[in-house]
Amino acid sequence: MVHRTEPERFAEAVARQGYATDPQYAGKLKSIIRRHVSPLLTPVNP
């Protein structure tokens, strides 16, 4: 997977390649990523 460390770029690529029929798909998916996935990818300082 090309964008495995960049989930927002993955969302854009999925939409661009025509896998989504909703024109707002990338934006919606990026919103979900920011809210739920990004906090998990942010390193925590001990």
C-alpha cells in the first residue's frame, strides 16, 4: 500500500481512482481519519 503511513493521502487516492461514488468521499473519510485514526498515530512522550 503506497500511502500506508499517510491515511489522508490514501483517502484522496481512493476517491481519485473511482472507488467511491460520493464526490465528498475523500473529505468525509479524511474527517473520520483525523478524529479517530490520527490520535492513534501520534507518538506519546513518556
